[in-house]
Amino acid sequence: QAIVDTGRNGVTGLRLEWNDWCNVNGAGFGPGGESDGTSDSSATRYDSSCGKADSFKPSPEAGAWNQAYFEMLLRNAVPSF
């Protein structure tokens, strides 16, 4: 399982202390939906964790936008959008 939390990474330098994470005033969404790694076992940057039975496939190289995964997250959101 994975949680993609982009709720506080769009605007940096707002927290007075590192552990001030709750509902940070002025926070904004940052980039999200990036792949953790490719499911293509022939790729140079292949990580075997991305090829396991419970991994989302196909997935692009790490850091690339993964539209299909993003759409799955929206479909499976609880509560739904």
C-alpha cells in the first residue's frame, strides 16, 4: 500500500518546527502522481519491488507522471471524489 501525500509540499518554509504538520496555514498542493519506479524489468532503473504481483502495472520510470495510477487513485478514493 502507498499513500501519496502532496497536501503540504507545494509551499515550503511555512512550518516553525519540523513536527508542525497538522493543517499547516498557507500550505498548497505540490506535484503528485509520479511513479515510484517502472514495472519494465528490462529498464536500467528497474526495481524488483515494482514488479511484484501487487504492484500497479504497467508503470513508467521513477519520477514520470503515471496517469493511469492517478486515475486509479481517484476511482478508489475513500471518500470518493
